[in-house]
Amino acid sequence: MSNLPDALTVQQRDALAAGVAAVERIDAMIHQLEYLKAAGLASLSRLASRIASDEGHPDHGELVHRAVEAEVAVATRTGQAAVASAMGHAETLTSDYPALTGALRDGAVSFRHTQVVVDAGDIIAEPTARAVYEAEIVPLAERMTAPQLRAHAKRVAEY
């Protein structure tokens, strides 16, 4: 707690340190809940694809996906476009970025961090190259804010 004034008592420093630690734990729990939501959204997206495939939908599941998105939108009082975006992100995250997904599950990064990494990595089509990108970027994501990470993620993805 190096940013605190020197004039604080030991008790004040201890109380502040305990408060900061509590907020840090709560933040990690929020990230873990974000992981659970992403995993649930990805699962719903995959289920919609399976339903469409099993039933031989000529639209390749577009209507099934829209119906699922609408149900989630109503249930969460969220716009359908936002749900569609979140479901797409969650599916990409959980299928293409296992280490990043694990960091979110462990509370080490936020959902916003995953958006930055996945968005920057969108230019990487080859799975091996994506894994190299992920291996380099996840440790940075665990130390930086999402806005700080953005430029690094773009640079690493383009390399």
C-alpha cells in the first residue's frame, strides 16, 4: 500500500489493507461469475447449432439462434443484439482461447479483458498461431487493465 500517506497509523494501514484485499476478492468472484455466464451463453449457442443441425434447418440455424437470443434477451432484460454479440464472443472465447477462458474462470482477468484479446486476435485464423498469441497475451492480461492491454494485444496479434 505504497500510495498511502506516511502519517497513517499501523491500525489505519491494516484496516485499509484488509478493505482493499476484500474488494480484490470480490472482484475475482465477479470475474468468476462472468466466466459462468460466458460458459452458459456458449453452451446455449452450441445447443442452438445442434438443434438446427439435427432438424436439418435450411437456414443453418439462423432462426434457432435468433429464438435462443430472444429468450436470453427477455430473461436478462438485455437487447437481442447485445445478447447475440455476447453469445458469439462466449463461443469464440471458450472454443478458441482455453488459457484465457481459464484465467477468466480463475478470476485473474475480467470479461472486458477477454473481449480485448479476442477482438485483437480476430485476425489470426490459424489455431497454432492463435495459441502462440494467447500464450504471450494472457500473462499481460493478468497484469494490465483492459484499456492498457488493447494496444499490446493488437501489436502481438499482428506480429
